[in-house]
Amino acid sequence: MKTLRLVLGFLLMAPVARGDVPASTLPARQANFAWDKTLLRASFSYRDVVDVAIASKLSSGLPTVVAMRAYVLRDGESDPVALAVRTCRVVYDLWDEVYRVRLTEPGRERDTAAINLEGVLRLCTEARDLAVVDRSVLRVGRVHFLGVIVDVNPISPQMLEQMRRWLSRPTGSTGIAPSDALFGSFVGLFLRQIGTSDRTLKFRTQGFLP
């Protein structure tokens, strides 16, 4: 049982392709960071994960899942210190001609609807005031950044289950501690296994100081 739990954890936390790619070398994009007392919140976009093929799937009536993982890393280190997760499940209602959306992120889950693709993109591919990490997890004077992985329709149900379990934590409880061994090794964090999702997007944000 212990071995199985570690394997399931590895599916969520470790693998993302073959060949080690340091998070610091990923394409950079801007994020907005703001402190909510001791909780760091971030806003950033990953709209480009939805290409023409994904847009077509979104209107097919079949479920589409956009799963985002934002790892907090210290500059010059490879192991993350925190993880913020966000998932969005979309089903186009062919009868009512609206997109049914279930959005899950730290501290909240809600069901809503969008009347067009633009509405889906706003809900599912834009993180707004995402609860990222408590200040106590960060090291004063060290530059930190987010390494972000977005998957559309991950084929691993185990990975989605681990993401749901991680999201069940209280808001701000995103820090990765030694007791989180369940979630596996962080070596090769930005390695990607071919064929794990319909589409994968990876990038890093600019650095920030606690």
C-alpha cells in the first residue's frame, strides 16, 4: 500500500517530459503578485493552452478538464517549497447551448456557466488572486518564482485524484513539508511524459521577494 501511494503521488508531483529541463529556463511570462496579510496571491494567464483543436473539443459536449499546477521555487534550487492547484471542468450543454463549468481552486469550488468560448477562457485559463503560499514558507531575502504546468485532459485519473486531495487543504496550506512524502520525489520536476494529456503548457513567472 505504501508503494502504491508513493507511485500515485509521483504522478502528480514529479513527472512532466523526458530530459531534465530546469524550471528557471522555462519561457517567462508576467504575473501580478499581492499580499493578503501573510498570504501571497497571484494573477496570471495561460489562455494559449487552448488552441484550435482544444477549442473544438470544448464545444463537442464531451467533458474537458484544464488542470493547472503552480509550484513555488527558490531561485537556484530545483525542489519546490509550495504548490497551488487549480482545475476547471467544462461540458457544453447542447440542449441549453451554454458551457457548464466547475472551477476548483484553493479554498473554493463553484459551478457556473459561460455563454461563449470567451467566457470559458476567462474562467478556466486565467488565475485571479490565486492563493499561492503563506509567507512563513518562504525564505526572507531569497528570490522565489512560480513554475507553472497546465494540462488539458490529463489521461491519468490518479493525477486528478491527487490534485483533488491537495485542493482539500485549507486556503494557504500549500507548503510542501517533509511529511508530504506521499506526494513523491521532486527530482526532475519539469520532465514531461509523452502522451499524458491533450496539450501541455509550461512557463515560469518573474521572481518575487517575501
